[in-house]
Amino acid sequence: MDFSTVPLFALSTESKQLISTLLNPPKILKSDNGWPRDWRGLAYVLGIPGEKIPLLESQRDPADKLLGTLQEKSNSKITFKELQDAFDKIDRWDVIDDLEPLFVKDAQAYFERIERSKLTPESIDNNVDAAMLTVDDIYRFKDGSERQFYDAFLLYADEEFEFAKEVLERLEKDNLKLCTRERDLIGGITFEHDAIMQLISERCNRLIAIISPDFLKSPANQFFLKYAHAVQIETRQRKLIPFIYKTCELPRVLSFTNKADYSRRDNYDFWGKLRDSIRAPLPPDYKTDKIVPSTCRNPSLEKAAPKINSESCYMNDMKKTILSVGESVSEKNEFLKVHEKLQKVEGEPELAKGTRISLKNSVSLFNFTFANFKKKVKKADESPEEINKELIRVKDEKKEKKNVKKRMKALKA
């Protein structure tokens, strides 16, 4: 190995200790050149001024202090090869032979560090890094794809980890994309609760809560339950799916929510129903062989029939839309019943709690009605533009919409 390219600072502690052991003992006989055959001769050969010799001599380990002095010199370019030549000049061939294997080892470590120093990580884009919440996000970003969306977030107690793994395996076999805190969240997220809240509200269609006594002992799990329920009311979307794993006293937030009871799994296709409850409805002609979250949509259908946002689902808008599209009498009557309940809630606040449960189904009723109307229009070969014009006309009635907004805000309060 070529030691002429290995600087002196690459000496390991082990090599220094061996040099001290061999050179610290004073030697009486001098070399052929007249140099002392110990650390003093090495100091003279390597250019240490004579006035510094007494200082080195006063040290407990003069050879180690000498090597340290040579390494600290800012203009020092001494290499392993030059150190071997110095040993040769003071006739210490025994030191050269004994140090050979250690020099080889130190040189290899030096070259490895040089190679590692060439590898430099890319700088972090703070905006991109802040948007990364899950491991899937990182891989999709590298692939040039958008952030990962999920069919459901699986929430469970630490004590139910093994059962949660079984639930994951069963549901992901059915091509559902699930997210869990332990498996999917990236490390180093400063505010884990904020990340989970963002996933629940923005990037997971559902929240599956595996309910058990241990689950309800966790304040964090209780909080996420209430948060998902609030998101469900705010977005008028079916968000929370309670999975009753072990019998326990349920919190009030779950009192009026239909549950998946694991204790009754033998009475029906439990896992099939759970799977279908999680999946988002897809257009009939949507086909895929990829394992992707069912939040995918058919852009062509969305363009033909615009998405109905939350503003379109206020009570008066629903009433006018259903009446305008000419739906069946039974559907009109069902809507009018809901509308009358809204009037009672406004007049009698004490009825708000019970009535709100009925009103939660109003959005589903509208979506169902609108879907049926689209089918009829398709059969009659009517243009989708007529639907758009009718809905725009309804939206433009600002005065009535404003009144409905106030009534809905009062209802939420």
C-alpha cells in the first residue's frame, strides 16, 4: 500500500500507543547517523526545534506529545511514508515492522472516510418536507405522484395491536388502503396529534375505531373519536365506523351511530359488510386492477354532472332541486317531513338533539335523489347542461340561501 498519500492525522490511537511503547524508553546506543534511537531522535529528524525538547521530556508520554505536536502544526504535511523514513534514519527497523499492519489498517480507514465524505444528502425543501405525513407520501413524491389518500385510518389501543394486525390483513386483502399510526406515519413528526387529525379529516375516507375497554381508557383515542364525529357533522359525510371488539360502556358520541359488532360476526358476513362500509361509491363503469384507495373518481362523469358541495345541500336548496327535477311523490313527501322537523328544531331547541339525527340523513337522501334523476335523464336522452342550469338557478337565489345558512348555523350551535 502507498503510504505517501496518508497524512499523519490518520494515525489511530492504537498506533500511537505502540509508538509510545517502543520509543519512550531511552536508548544509550545511537544510530549510525548519530541520532538517539528513541523519541528524541524522531523529534530531531522530523524538524522539532531543540528548545522544545526539554518541554517534551517533561511530559509523562513524550512520544505521544511529539506526535500530537506534529499533527497540530498547520503547515504539517508529514505522511505515513515520511514517518517510516524517520524510523529508518534512527535505525528503528523493529518499529517499522511492528507498525506495518496497523499502518495498513489506519490507511484503509482513512480512504474509507474519504469515500464516505463524497456522499452528500440533498438539501431539504421545508415546504415539501412539511407536507410529508406518511411513508407512502415519500415514495409517491419521488415518483412524481400526489400525496397518498387512504380508504380508512385504523385507530386502536396498544393492547389490541395483534388483533389490529389481523384486521389490517383481512381488509387489505380486499384491495383497501388503510393507514395506521405505527406503520405509516413517518418518524420525527413534531405534533403527532395534528398529523393524525389532518389524515382523518383530509386524506382518509373513514375512521375505523376498534372499541374496547382499553381503547376508551386512552384520552387520545377519545379525542380522535370526537374529532371524527365533528368532521362527520361538518362535512355531512359518513366518516366514523365503530368496530366493537370487546363489550364495554360506549361513549355518548357513539350512541346513535350504527356499529360493526364483532361478537355477532357469525350471524352474517361480518368482514364483507365492513369492507363494503369502508369503500367509497364508484361509478358503474370505473374499472381498475391496481390497489389504490377508492377515493378515485371518473373525471368524465364529474365533468358531466358537477360535484354537489355542502352549500348545495341546505334545506331550501334540496327542496327546490327535488321539486324542479320532477321526482316521485314519495320522495317529495319524505323531504317535506325532514323540512318540517327543521322548523320544529328552530322553534323548540330542546328537540334539536333528536331531530339532528334525522336531519343527518338529509344529505344522503339528496344524493340518492340526484343519482336517480341522472339515470332518468340518461334514459330520456336529455342534455346534462339542463341539469346544470337548473342547479345554478337554485344557487342564485341568494336571499333564501342566506336564510337557510343562518338556520343551519343555529342548528349546529
